[in-house]
Amino acid sequence: FKMILAAIGVVIYLYNKTIKRDATISHTLLGLTAIASLVSFAGFFSTVMNETADYVLATYVVSMLVWYFSAYAVIQCIYTIHKKMDIVLVGNYLIAVCVIQCILALIIENNHTFGTFVDTTFFSDLINVQELRMMKRIYGIGCALDVAGIRFSCIEIILVYILIKKAESITTTHSTLYWIAFIVILLIGSMISRTTSVGAIVAMIFFIIFIGKKYGPETPRAVLYSLVTLLLVAGIAILIAVSNPSFLKNFDKHLEFAFEGFYNYSRTGSFETHSTNILQSMYHWPDSLKTWIYGDGLWYEDGHFYMFTDVGYIRFIYYFGMFGLISFISFYIYATFAGRRLFPEDKILFVTLFIMNMIVWAKVSTDTFVVFAILLNAGEMISEKCLTFNKEDNNAFV
């Protein structure tokens, strides 16, 4: 589906350039393509030097362009519907998508007919449905494992940022809805991927620091009231779960997976999970200078992660060495600075998303560019409309 969206995005992009007689390419797209090409070169160089055929990151620039133009098509669609563009509008769409995926995950898990329909219609060779069910993990449509978790995490950060940004004008009702969405993404998203909890922790630290820094004791009542409402709703939900054994029976296995650390702590006094224990065994670094420099050119080997590690930083080094890892980090640094340039009032959001990505790489190798792509395209849209509007009028585009 993203390939179809990307094709549509390219057509719209070329059409817009044609009617405006503008042959220039934005600095954002040029910079992203250049650094993504460097990442691809590092991957290709490693595969050639090691005589392997594992081109998973050697084609990263293609993947990046697919995500970028998919996002371009989405942003064009949003603008066509609303006739405006800002980070709150885009954030609302992203939040809605996450909430819908969480609801779909519960329906897929509890409705056999719908679950079978999704499994057969939206089949993906990247997701082994039977293995997920054996692991007691729920999933949405193309939404599973740590790939889903890191995206949920990014959207949790965007959600609390919107609350901070709109604190002075938001109503108690809307603020409450945002917090309910946050809880839905945290609880159900953690059943899909426990990485979601990492995003929630980062998001709440972000919220506490910046709501306090911006407003201090004068924090708008709507935000405080909605937070109290959130705590009440969470308390009622816990009471229902405890007092209704059948409800708890249906969801206990998923809750135990999502919050295994807390369950283990209550039982054994040790805050640990099966995945964290496995993760510790994956922290083994290369012992070859050649591997440190340009890697071994392998992402998978004999059907498993190369060197049996899924830790992001280590896996990148094994694949294309420090040169490739530094190139990949540079790609996200550029995306972060591009976001800061396009959204000068929202700089801290992009820095926090960058930090989130770097934190998750200590656990798993995954890619958050899909979120950056949507936000950057929104920023390019706003910038373009500012320029167009200012040619006709001295007022700023709103």
C-alpha cells in the first residue's frame, strides 16, 4: 500500500511542479536523499567487500524515497480536505491512526471472523501471525512488533506536545480526549509492543518538564482537570478489571505480556522481563577491526538475526560498520534539523523524537523516518504556502 501511495505522491509532486513551472527540489528532500544515499553506499560497500548478497540497507535510499512520497501524498490529501496545514492537525491524524490500530487489534484478537479476514487479506511476509499468537501478542493491520512500538512511542510524544502547545486554548473535554487516547495507545499499544511503554515514559518526562517550564503553578485548568479525569478513568478501569474476573480472564494474558516487569516484581520482587533477559545476551560487540570499520555485510544469517543480536547499534555495526552507523545517525540529525527549520516554534518536538529514536536503538533496530517524513512534508507544505501567499499579500499565511 505504501508503494501505491508513493506512486501517487510522485505523480502529484510532478503535477504540482509542472503547473507552477518550478523545477527546483527542496533542500529537505535533497539533503535527505544525499545522506540516505551515503547510508546505502555504506551498505553496498560492505556487501561487496564481504561478498554477501544481503542488501537490506544497501537500498535504504529507495525505502526513504518511498516513505517520503507516501507521506507527500497523505499531506496533500489532508490539505485538500482542510485547506490548512499545521503540526496539530497532522498530529491529530497520527493519533487517530494509532487509536484505530489499537481498537482493530482487540477486534482481530476477539473476533475470529474479522481476524481471519485481516490475516488473509492483509497478509505480510514480514509478520508471522501464528508466531505472534503463540507469543500472546496482538496485532493490527500491518501493525505489530517493535516497528509498531516505536511509532506508537513517537505519537505519544506528539500527543503530549499538542497538549502543551494548546494548553491555553484547549477545552477540558478535548484535553480529556487526548489523555484517553494516550491511555489507549499505552495500554493496548504495549500489548502489541512493549516498546510503547518506553515512549510513554519519555513523553511523560517531556510533558512534566515543559508544562512546568512553560506555565509552572499557573498551568491551565483544562490540562489539570483532564489529567485528574484521566486518573479517575484509569482507577475505574482497574476496579472493573479486578471486580470482574471474566473481564480480567480475557485480557490477563495480554496485560501480563504488556507489563510483565510489574507482574514479575509483584511475584518475585525482581523487575525483569523475558525480553530484557534475552536483550542482555545480545550485547556482544565485534572483535574484528574490519567489522568495526565497514561491517560483515549481513543482516540475517540462516533465518535468524546475524550474530543473534537485534540491538540496533550493534546490529548496524555488524552490517556496515561505524561508517554506516555514523551515516545513519547523521540522516536522523539532518531530519531533526530540517524539522527545526520548517517548524521554528516546535524545535523541541523534533529533538525529542530524535532522542526517542536513539534510545530505542539501544533495544532494537527499527526506523522512525515514516513519522519524520509526514511532519517534514507538512512543514514543506506550510513553507510553500507562505511563499505563495506572500507574493500576493504581505500578510503571513495562517
